[in-house]
Amino acid sequence: MTPAFLRRRWQRWLARRHPAGPEIRLRHNRIYVLPSAFGFAFALCALLLLVGAINYQLSLGYLFTFGLIGLGHAALTEAFRNLLGLRFGTRQPEPVFQGETAFFPVAISNDKRRVRRGILLRAANGGTATLDRLAGQQERLVHLPVPTSERGWLALPRLTIETRYPTGFCRAWSHASLTARVLVYPRPERDPPPYPGAQESGAGMARRTGEDEFAGLREYRPGDSPRRIAWKHAARSDILAVKSFDSAQGAQSVVDWDAAAPLDVEGRLSRLTAWLLRAEGSGERYGLNLPGQRIEIDHGPQHLARCLEALATFDLAAAPHG
């Protein structure tokens, strides 16, 4: 059998043994325990002591050896009980931009009275989160980092939950497949060109500007124009702020798919993302035109999130063509 075939068999077995769900509870038949490297060294020392006690017929040697064996067994049992009965669930993560790290909130609940210690969560891609102490009848939230490389919906990878408490002699672990996902927006273009000029057809970034009045300062967002940064305020504090303006006549923009030509699909999405962030940052009202989808002009965080979601989930092959 090839390694690829064995990996597929292993993945199918894990899927059956640890079914996916919004919440899982660690039962006794889903927790595995094996000695760690330190535990194997400890077992080897205990074996050597036992051989010496048998060879020299030392009563104290027997006592010391079986005391060590009992200690190792107690460590194994305690590591198992440290995970038994824990419940794991997820909360809705915040969307991120492509290339950033997404943080999945994972809730760990302890229904027992015993204190749990030294819990480690590790995602399949290597991101880890630790919980040093969880008191009885309590719930704690940890944020598991997962790197992003593509836009769209990113599912939470399979988790490995482990502990080496209390002695480090044994490693107890289990697997969890939690049904959670995060939306990854396209990466905004770093230095996008200015908005295209106003067009009667409505294509491109058609703009109608009014008389801007200073409305205050807000936190810097990717895509904001350097000309709007409040440099004097930044020099007095560690926060990079941007000047926000209200338009008396109500500036409006329409971001169109064809305005980003001749870039490829991902390049267009990156540029449109930067233009949307710039429009929101400047206080404009804006809309979005994509092949097969149109979002009417509006403004605000919810409208921006709707537009960015349309870009993140955009599929050119599935879009109807006129």
C-alpha cells in the first residue's frame, strides 16, 4: 500500500471516529495516551532498577522500583482525566484580509469540579493556543491562529487537543473537527491608481463629489490616502489617525468590474477591494458592480462588509454573462 493510500485511510478513520459538529465533548473512547520521550526514559530507568533489584535480591530496590511504576501509572491516569469530559465549541470569527492571520474563538467548558491544567490546542496547519488553568464549572475562550493564503471561506482545520499534565511522563490527546469558518477578503492592492474619471455609462468608479467638511478623526485603514493622515496627531500619540470628512452634497461612487481591466481576476478583486476601502474611508456613498451581481449605493461598515463579501466569494466561472 502506498503512503497516499494510507493517509486517505487514516483521514477516513479519523472522520468516522471524530465526526464534525459545532460542539464536541471528549469521551473516554476518544482520548489516547502514550508515554512521551521523557516517559520512555523514565520507564527504562524503572526497568533497569527492577533488573538490579532481582539480580541482587534487594527488598528496598523492589520497593523503590514499584513505587516509580505506581507514579508513572498515576501520571498516565491523571493525564487522561485532565481531558475527559471537556466540551469544545466555536464562536463566530472576525473576517480578515488575504495573507493575514485569522483567529478562531474556541470555547472550552469544564462541567466538572476538578481544575484542568495545561491544555494545548493545535490546528492542522501548526497554529497553537494554550490554556494554563480552567477552574471547575467554568468556560474560557481561547483564540486559535490560522494563517490565510486564499480569499473566500476558510474552514477551521482539524484540531489536536493534548495535555502533558501533571508530570510530562505521558501525552494524552484527542482530535476535534469543529464546524466553523471565517471569511477571507481579497488582499487590497498596496498602491492602487486613482479612481477612474466619471463616466456617463456608470462604468468604472463614477464619482460625484460635494463640499467636504471636517468631521473628525478615525483609525487608519488599509487603502486610506496618505494625504488624509493626521500627521500632527500621529506625532503626539502612537495611533495613526485619518481625517474624516462629511460631504454636504453627498459624494457617490460606483465601483465597476471593468474599471480594473486588464488585470486578471485576482488582480481586479485586489484593486476593487482597495477602492472600496478608500471610498468608505473618505465618507462617500458607493456601490459595486460585478458580473452577475450589483450592490446599490450605500455607506457604512455593514455595507462595506457586504461589498467585501461579494468580492471574497466572487466566482467568475459561475457568474452569468450577458
